[in-house]
Amino acid sequence: MGKKTYDQILTFGVYPYKNKKSYVFTKNDSLSNDDNVEFTSSVEKFTKKLVSSSEENIWLVGGAELFSVFLRHKLVDEIVLSVIPIILGKGIPLFQNIDQEVNLELIKTTEYNGFVELTYKIMK
């Protein structure tokens, strides 16, 4: 996850990803790892190394800026969007700094408690 997402998650109280190995991507090299997260500054190097050494999926939480870097380096194969029935009026764009067309195929929809989760496969 990106640092902004991590900071927001910390306001929720209990850290929700204690059972997952978590990495926070940040430009600040002075942050110290803790029991919950490891901080890193190079998305490209770190993620390619992680992908080549792991058979597990990587789940990217939030962050339009971070997502655009992953997408640009072809490190994303699926997008899960959760639609929450609230119109904010202002906010952070869902996507930004994406300079190519990305074709998606809807592969799953899930509805629960007024939320809709849309799962898309990225077409190569």
C-alpha cells in the first residue's frame, strides 16, 4: 500500500492486516519497519523481486498514484473495485497518471449490504 493509505488505515484503530505480510511504499527513507509493515521506496525493484520469488498473489490496497506505477510496469492482472453508495463531492481520483488505454473484462460481481464489488481482468 502507499503511505497515504497506510496513514489512513492507522486511524481505524486495530491494524486490519495483521495476518498478511504488508509493505508500505514511500519516498521517505527514514521510516522504521515495525511488527505490521516493512517500508520500501522502490516500487519497481521491490515488486519485481517479490513477484519472481513468490507464488502468492500480491494485493494492492488503495492509492491511485501507486496503482498507476504498478500498471505502467505491467504488474497488475486484476482489479477489484468496491462501489460504496456515498457521493463524496470531493476526493482523490480513482485513477491518475495513466497514459495508456487499459482494456478490462468483467469477471465477477458481488453485492453485499448495499456495496457492489466488481472484479476485472486486465486484457493483455
